[in-house]
Amino acid sequence: MRTHHIGYVLAFAIAALLALGIQAEPEKRNNKFNVLFIAVDDLRPELGCYGVDYVKTPNIDSLARGSIVFRQHFVSVPTCGSSRYALLTGRSPMISGVKGGQNNALYGGPTALKQKQQPGAQSMPELFRRSGYHTVLIGKISHTPDGKVYAYNGKGDGRSELPNAWDEYATPYGPWKRGWGTFFAYADGKHREDGGGHRDLLQFTVGKDADLPDGLMADAAVAKLKELKKQNKPFFMGLGLYKPHLPFVAPKQDRDAVAEWDVPPPVFREGMASKYVNKNSGEFYQYTMPWEASRPLGLEDAQEARRAYLACVRYIDRQIGKILVALAVEGLADNTVVVLWGDHGFFLGEGAQWGKHTPLEDALHTPLIIRAPGVAPGDSLALASTVDIYPTLLDLCKPIFTKTAHPLDGFSLMPILNGQQTSVRQVALSTWGNAISYRMQSLRFIFEDKGGEKANMELYDMRDKAKSYTNIAEQQPDLLRGVLEQVDVWEDAVRARLKEREREQ
């Protein structure tokens, strides 16, 4: 790989820290478009529109045909709360300090958002609300399943996880009665946290979509779009779908359909020789499996789990289809930006791993699909990071209010959307605890920061999926040396800009 010119990398680093989107003149800011933001928990880019022919996702594929599909999008942190913190605040984990493991970062500790309104917006939906948008929350956009601060067991004060962000909290609870109940739901109002010991890994018994929470949320979103059509103001709807997050629960029809799919076994089933593997995922292995569980799972059991995950994806695809149809029927499609985003990836047996919580590729690579009025559809191989979404929506919608509580750390993807550029960044940064993970166009470099020294360095060639689970750092010392030069320059620029920020304050 060619080493980039130091001046270019330095400019890139500073631009990444300063980027607030391409700021238009004030008179051009006019709340141009509505926003339908769809977040899907644990969604891998294992979709038809991402070239995976054994997965049948006709509704997401239909959305993709009218959108820009970012094939190399990577989240900032491979866990729900911290990934969404980066999305909603537009802040890099290297700047905010929310580097993973802080699932309650949005509502606990020093990184929690202040309940009192600040001079600048603390979150993306707050900025749109202060611009005059009607903001609606259905499901999981921040960390909790309904945007209200409660623990898994139902304890909490119910305050807003995103202060001053939402005009409406419209998540339907059905028989599950509360947010975390809907998130960990089984059929008939049962859920993982109800004290009944419900821990089955998978369940496919119900007949109707609305017998489960995601179906209820899709119906609620359809009804809400009808109401929003009548309002004389733009809207920002955040719709956060739960599946395919564990446990794997969906209608029986989805399990039956996926049983006919020719799903291949996991790539590279043997364990990875990596410091960063998540081979004993507490999240995954806490569930009761319909077979005698081994670690790693045997091939037959692994295939059963993979199909269960994909059945949940099929279920979610249908819910997305209902909402997109409603958007068109209500005459809103031509004036609405639609974003489909996966909050992090999920290992399904690759490298003998299950779940997320690792700085390796499959836990960080997720779909990002953006459909916007006037934007020609197509595929992009440009690197994109979750922190790029906030400034991109500012550029697309031109909301009237633009002041943010912190500078946004991402690049606007607008130059790619309008065809002016083919890329806006040369690296996508992710973190997990002390690990820092850099994704370049064809390489992933991971290391731990040990008092300013780089330890446990690993390098992966991402051009060949079958070979991308093998650390090549020792076999390719010249390549590693070039990557280190890039990273050192980037980090020096970050430190310099942070000191400059401190002086400005």
C-alpha cells in the first residue's frame, strides 16, 4: 500500500476534527427536507444489496436501488450505547472518551448529556428540533429501547436519554409494558428481564408481525407518517428496530423461509490468532441453546444460529418495507431523506466468534444507505464512518439552527452524494476499550495504547475475505512500517488540535 504524503494526512486529521459539514450561508438554511432515520440493531452488511445473493431482503434492496449504498461504512465503537453516542453527538471516541464498554454513556457518568438545554445542541435530533422540526422517537435510537432512562430491571427515573430532543415518545409497548421488555421480548408478553428465567437463544412461534415489538413499531410508524403529513412543518423521525439483536425471535414464516436459503458456513471457522478475539462472548453464551452448546459451536449448530439471525433480518426487512410504502403513499418520499444504519456488526461464527465487543472487522462493518431528493443512486466504495452521518444530514437538510455543543468530528459525505468526489477520508477510526482500530481502504490496523506506546499490533489485509482473519503484521514488516508512519502523523495532529481547543476554551 502506498504511504500517503505527510502534509495530506495532517490536513486530513485537522479537517476531521474541525468538520461541521459544509456550512451554507444563513439565508440558504431552510429546513429543506424531512428525515426518516432507521437504526437497526446488530445489522451486518449481509444483505442482497451488498452482494450477498443467498439473503433475500427485497425491501432494503429496493431502498438501496434509489440510494447511495456505502459499502465500506464502519461504526466508531462495537457496542450499542457507545456507537449511538458517536452517531448522535457526532463525536469521535478519541475525542469524547467514550471508547467502548460505557453502554450507559448517554445517561450516566461524566459523558452524560446535560438535562438543561445548552447554547448548542447536544444531539442530532435536538438540533433538528431547535430548527423547527417535529421530532418523533419510535424504538431504539439512543441506548435504551424507548429513549427513557430505565435499567434492564425497570428501575430508573424515566428521564430523557437525549434531553430536549424529542417532541414525541411514540414507542408502543404492547403486552411487554416497558422498554427493555420489548427489547428482550419473547411471544405473549414474556421477556428476558421479567423474572421468569426466559433465556432461549431463539423462538419462532408467532404468526403475525405485530405479535412481536418490531411489528408493533412498524405499524406505529405507518400511523405516525399519516399524522405528520398533516402538519405544516418538517419532521425528523427516529425509528430504531430491535432485531436481529439477541435473542433471535421472529415469526414462524421467517424461520421457514430461511430454512430454504443456501446459507454457507462461517468463513474461517477456526479460532483467530488475535489478542482481540471475543471467543467467549458473555452476551451470546448467556442464552439457553436448543442443542448442547460447545465453544466454539459445532458446524451444524453454527448453521442453526446463523439461520436464526437471518430469519430476524428477514422479519425486519418486511417492517422496513411497510414504512417505505407508507412514506410513498402519503406523498412524503420526494421530500424526505431516508437513512438506514446498522449500529454495529456481529460475528456469526467467523474466526470462532459470536457477537460484537471486539475491534475486529466484522464487529465494525455495517450498512449505511442514504436516499435523498435529487441525489442519483449508486454504490460507493469510499470509507465512511458513523460520525460522518451528522454533518451529512446538516448539509442535506440545511436546518435553520446549526450551533452544536461540541465541534463535530466527522466529514460530510455530501461530496460523494452529489458526485463531486469519490472519497472524503483515508481512514475510519474505531475503538474498543484501550484498543484502537484503523480501517484503511484495504487494511485494518489494530493496537493497544500502553502509556503512549503501541502494543499488540495486528494488521489485516481486507481484500480477500477468506484471508482477512489472519494477522500479517510479522510477515509484512515494510507494510506495517508504512502504516505506523501514517498513524503517527494522524495522532500528532489530533494532539495538536486538542491543545488548540483547550487554549480556545
